[in-house]
Amino acid sequence: MLLTGIGVLATNDPQLGPGLLGEIHDAAVAVEAGWVVWVGREADAPQGVDGERIDVAGRCVVPGFVDAHTHLVFAGDRATEFEARMAGTPYQAGGIRTTVSATRAATTAQLAQGASRLAAEALRGGTTTLETKSGYGLTVVDERRSLEAAATVAGDDVPAVERTFLGAHVVPAEHTIDDYVALVCGEMMQACAPLAAWCDVFCEDGAFGEDEARAVLRAGAAHGLGARIHANQLGHGPGAQLAAEVGAASADHLTFLSDADVAALVDGGVVATLLPAAEFCTRSAPAPARRLLSAGVVVALASDCNPGTSYTTSMPFVVALACQRYGLTAAEAVHAATAGGAAALRRADVGHLAVGAAADLVVIDAPTPVHLAYRPGVQLVATVVRGGRVAWRSAA
Ligand code: NIG
Ligand code: FE
């Protein structure tokens, strides 16, 4: 495939062009067998590329979004809770249990269908890789079923999926915290680890404390799972520093951070995955994105799609929010939503467009990536290419 007529190509590769996005003007991209084999100015494009030629008529192209934090496997919704929140009731971690009841009552096929529907929606918003979690089952059988459902999310019309075991999302009503942590670290881990690459824990008042979170992430590591953590979402807590201690790939949310937390993230090389849509939908303060960037932390942006705090799959919306709420430039936000997400998943093959990268890209119906933030709420995604194939094209 040869993509031509690209007004601005964001490569995220500083060797290929100027600015944070490594921009090339009047660019072309050649793709073979799912991989980028050439990028540069169209005038220099290789001749005789076989296959499909797509002229994007001056539109801009960005790498496919890498959404490194979602919860797509659940049943039911929480519109009633959202409505109460809009009337002033604050968000509490315990709301998760409402979704747990609905999820346990659903069949695995229903869970798979719901997750696939949201994943397809994410792809139409330009997401080509996403991470998704269990965490609404909270029994051995239901956590395992949740990961089985996530494993069915595959095919040309959905992003590539990485799976995370989040048995330690909240303590279910039938357990004490100690016996539940023992279950998560023992039998549940045994059943779930083979279906996941990552282990996550919600380290927060009302969920799991420092010692419990450490135990869960260590048990995950013993089963070969990389660590990620929900940390410092609802208040100051130990999660960010614990992420550094256990060598987590990413600490997520990070709405409330002390200077010591920021320093620990720097020292630990932990990616900060910020979730501005969760803050927006819970009317929370914004995470200190500028402080993190200034300190040298790699920042990722993700949707956190889940029925409680952030029922959106839209990475363009997340980019727009990050500009408004975090004071990022559009380039910083797009970079964090692509290269940042890839770093949060420790992936070198996605999140950028250079020779050897996966041919995952989004044609935006606008002249520059700035329009993603400049035209909030507008469907600007024109074409999504995943693995070198057109996965979705807008009818317009
Ligand atoms: O990332 N914080 C914990 N987990 C989700 C919310 C889950 C829910 O309320 O259902 C989050 O915001
Ligand atoms: Fe989350």
C-alpha cells in the first residue's frame, strides 16, 4: 500500500522531521505486509510499490492511538449513578460493585459482545492498539471469564488488544480484604495469569492499601505479569511510589501527586498514564500533567473507558480534554496519546511511523493534528489503517 497526498505526517520520530511529532509535509508512507517500509516526502517516494494506492488529498496522518487503559469487559451501565453525580453526589470506588453484579449475571458471550462493540467504537475513533482489563467479575470463575471474553476481541474491525488481570479492583461484598487478597494472589492468579500480560491493582482508599497492592503486583510478577497500577486517583496515596518500587510499566490516574511521588516516577522510569476523561466525568481536579512533563516523566493519555467514571472510547476527545484541562499543546497531547501509550505498554512497534513500525495510522479529515483539539467533539477520523489494511473508512 502506498499512502500519498499527506499534507502533514506526524511520525513521532525526531529524526524524520521537526517538532515533538517529527512532522513531514507533503509526505507519503509505503507499507508492506503490515509494516511501514518507507516514509518521507512524496516527491522522493519509491516507484513501483505494488498494491493499493490511497491519496488522502492533503489531509494529515497520525500514528494510530494507543489507548493503554480501558475496562471494556462489563455488563450494564451506570447512567443513574452518573446522573446522581451530576446532581452533586461524589464518586466512590464502591460503585464498581454495581457493575460487578451485572457482570456476574451476564454470559461470557454477552461480555464478549459488549467488549467487541466498544473496541470497534474505539477503532472508529482512531485507536489501533488498546489495553483492557478484567475487574468486574471478582470471583475466580468470573475474572477468568472476563479475560476469556477479552480474548475474543480480535479481527480486522477492532484494535489489537493487550489484556490485564485486575482481580484486585475492589473487595467484593462476600470477602474480607485479607481473604480476598489471598484469593487474588493464589487461585485467581493461577486461573487468570495465562490469559493476561499485565497485572493491575486499584490502590486507593475504599479499594486496596499499599501492602495489599504490593502483594498483588508481586504475585503477578511471579506469574510473569508486568505491573501497572491505578494510583492517586481520589486522593494522595502510596500508589505512585509503589509503582516505582515494583518497577511498574505505568502508574495510571495520578490526579493527586506530591513532589516525592513525581520524583519516584522519574527515578523508577514509570510512565504516567493520565485519564482526563475520568476526571472530566467525575468532576475531579486535573492531574498535574505539566509538572510531570517538566520533571521528565513520560506521559501517556488513555480513555479509561468504563461504565463508572469514563464511558467514552474516544481518544480524539481525550486529546482535546488534555489540551484544555492539562494545558498541553495539541502536539504534546497527540504525542502522549500515541507514543506515550506505546511506552506505557512497553511497545516499540506502535505509536510512531518510521520504517519498521506497525502500519497503524489514522487519516484525520483536517490539515494538521492541531484540529483534533481545535474541533472538539467532531468526528474527524476519516480512515483507520491497522496492520497495513484499511480497517475502517468514514462514509463522509
Ligand atoms: O479507572 N478507579 C478504578 N477503576 C475505574 C473505575 C471503575 C468503576 O467505577 O467502575 C477507573 O476509574
Ligand atoms: Fe481504570
